[in-house]
Amino acid sequence: MQLPDVSPRSFLRITQVGVVLVVLNVVSGAAVRLSDSGLGCPDWPTCSRRHLTPPLALHPLVEFSNRMVVVVLCVVAAAVLGAALRRRPRRRDLVWLSAGLVGGVLAEAVVGAVVVYTKLNAYVVMGHFMVGIAILTDALVLALRAGRDPTPALGTRLVGRSETHISRVMLGLLALAVAAGTATTGAGPHAGGVGAKRVPVPLADMARLHSGIVLVLVALTLGLLVLLARNGAPEAVLGRARLLLGAMALQGVIGYTQYFSHLPPLLVGVHVFGATVVWSAMVWFVDGLVHHPAEAAVSGAAAPSAAPRAPAPAGGGLQP
């Protein structure tokens, strides 16, 4: 039986659902660790060797709930790939990104099994979280590209080369900050279960490293915002930069509060969710440095229209 064709608008909605589920997967995975439920189900893919489902107890239910989120995410990722193949018009970039989403989810499931069989080894848990961030990146890029025209010639650079290079450095610094934050958690008290191997570095030292990277990132973001305003960047770019800075500031407040309040699990969970928000804001900001008109089939317009050109920044004019 041949599957029905998928419209660009419907495909965009499916990808947005995928982004929400990826974030839910990351947060529910953090809940497993923060509630010491990492070995609530000591086997994989079943909860135990003799039972697929968990007993009615807190830790097994929390662990198994995260696995169910992964199952739903696998189904949605497969649906996204199927929709990309049936999308009319079909676009190769969306098919590849959809395939990457499926591959990432399957890879995270495998790493999750390794987490269980290594008894919550901190380094494997760190890798598990970073795979989740990679999946989130793929899902975000897929959703952003699904709603716009794919023609490269229609893209209009809204800022100069200097601002673009600084933004890419910021993205790299944020990736480093997320990795350092994951290592900080690996050195902290929330191991996910009794007896789990921890990172053999004092928590205070890891926290200083993590916060130092974040402070450099915030300073660079402030400097970029000043540069964008001075060079006459469009309000759309400035708005995204302000939102990114605000998300970073709020995440920093939560981070310092959780540290000085001795890492209460609920606040640590909020901080994990904040990491997905900041990462999403960064990807959205970097993507917005080039304007792409909406695809006609998504926007309902007869044809895509070019964005008005912004004033030429100092040190280099706009280039299509």
C-alpha cells in the first residue's frame, strides 16, 4: 500500500513535534539520574531478565518511563523520515537530516544500554547526554530548514563576516560549556545510583572550569550584541541576540543558585532543561544570520520574496 503524499506544511509540523520530544527525552533522562533511578531497570531492553515492564516502585517506574519516551521518539523519528520521503516536493537535504535523526536516536538507545551494563559509568553517562544534544541539533536544523526555501541564491546575509565568525566561535564555546557542565555533573553527587563510578576531579574545580567558559561566552555575546547594534544589524538579528543573552543570564542564575544551595535535584533538573533552551537559542540565532524566505508551499505565497537588505556593516557589505 502506497503511503499518501505529505505537504510541506504538514512536514514542518511533524519536525516541530520531533524537537519537543527530543527535549523531553533529555529532561526525562536527567530525571532518571537525579532520582537515583539509573539502575531501576537492571536489564535492557527489558526492565529485568524475566519482566518487560517494571514493578510498581519509584526507581523502576522512573527509569522505564524514560525508556518509553525513547520508544515514542523512535516512532516519531521514523515517521519524520517516512514523511520526508513522501514529501512533495521531495528535498534531499530534509531526507538526509531526517535520516540523521533516526540514526541519532538509535545510537542514543545503544549508548543507553551501555550505561546500564557499565553500572552508570560517569563517562558513558556524559557521552549519552552529548548524543542527546547532537540529536537536538539535528532536530532543530531540520525544523528550521523545513519551513524555508532551499534555494541558496535566495539566502541573504544580514551581518558582516566578522559577526558571522564571532557567532561560530560562540557556538563552539557553548558546546564546550555544555561538555564541561556534563563533566561537572559527573563529578557531583548525582550519580544515578549507588556505587556508580564518578569523574575523579573535585566538584569545585569542575564547577570553576564550567563557569569560566560560560562567563567568557556571555562576555563575547555582549560584545557581539554591541557590534551588531553599531553596524546597523536588522532588528530580527538583534532580537535573537537579546533572547540568547537573556537565556544565558537566566541559566547562569540557576547554575550559581544550584551550586551554592548544594545541588538540589529539582533545581539541577531545571538547569538541564535550561541547557536545551540555551542551545536551541544559539542554533536559532546562528541560523538567523542569513535570511531565507519561506517556501511558497509552506507560507501560502505564490512565490518567495526576497528580504530587504540591511545597511552594510562596517568592514564588509552584505553578500547574497
